[in-house]
Amino acid sequence: MSENELELLSKEELIRIILEQAKQLTQLKADFEALKIKVEQSQKPPTNSKNSSQPPSKDQKSSQGKSRKRHKHGPPQGHEKHERQFVVNPDHIVNLHVTKCECFQAEPEAGAGYLVKVNQITELPEPKAQVIEVKQDQTTSEHCGQEHLAEPPVGLEMERTFGARLEATVVYYLQVQHMSYVRTQAAKHSLHGG
């Protein structure tokens, strides 16, 4: 209804319109409150380990508020720095020298470089199983005429097929780590070679 149309109405008609609008407004407020309660009741509770896949460690503890101050990680301010110490006698040393000037493709003068940085990388040796061949001699004594067989040291007996360390590793994989024979064989090939 436009402003011009409202001006043409009588006082009683205007009062009737205002009362109808007030009645509609009251009904809308009641409907809104009912809807608000319904929405609040249908909302999900906060997720925790009992109603979701969230681990128990992430649950809100009753004794700890949400605004609890988080503990800062790392060393405290002013704490003395600790670094891994360099090995005095490394197994391999790789010297990196500039072989040519990148701009002019020319070789640098001999002894022109200087040391700027040293880094040590700890690495496992390349996996390669050792094969030990044992050759046993037999001789006949000139003094007594008896034949004597050279005795192998412990761990290299002639009846042995696998070394003690390999046997111990396989037993560790099978008995301690509960790996199958297939996985043990795959681990032996990938970790120890051969």
C-alpha cells in the first residue's frame, strides 16, 4: 500500500491495519522462537572421541578451559644451543672445487678457492652381503703318516651355509618383528643386498 493510498483512509481503517500488523508481528515472533528452539535441539553436540573418530587426546578436558595457554615448543629463551658434534676422522671426505667460471666458461687459477663451509652427513654403508669362501686343506704328516684337516675358525665351519650375523638378522626379523618369510626375504634383499 502506497503513502497516497494510506492518506485516503479513515482513522478507523488505519487503526484496524495497525492492529492486524501487530497481530502478525506477534505471531512471527512466536514462530521465530519456536524455530530457534527446534534448531538448537537438532544441532549436533561438540565432537569428541565418543561420537566421532577423534582420538581421546583431542577431547576437551573438564579441568582445562578452551582458553588454556598453549605451551611453547623449543628451548627456553637464552638456552644454550646444542648441536651434533662433528666426527674428528670421517670415513670419506669430498672436496668441492670450482672447475670453471659459470660466466666465461674459463678455468679458475690454481689455488684461487677458499673454504667457506663444512658439512658432515651420516650415512649407512651401501648394503651388500659378503660371500666368504672357505678353502680347507688336508695334509699327511711326514712324522706319523696320519692325515690332518685344517680346522676352520668359529663362524666359518664347513657345514655352515649362512654366517652368524645373517642368521641372527633373519631370526630377529622372524621372531622379534614377526615378519613373514616373504617380507624377511624382501627386507634382506633391500637392506643388505644379495
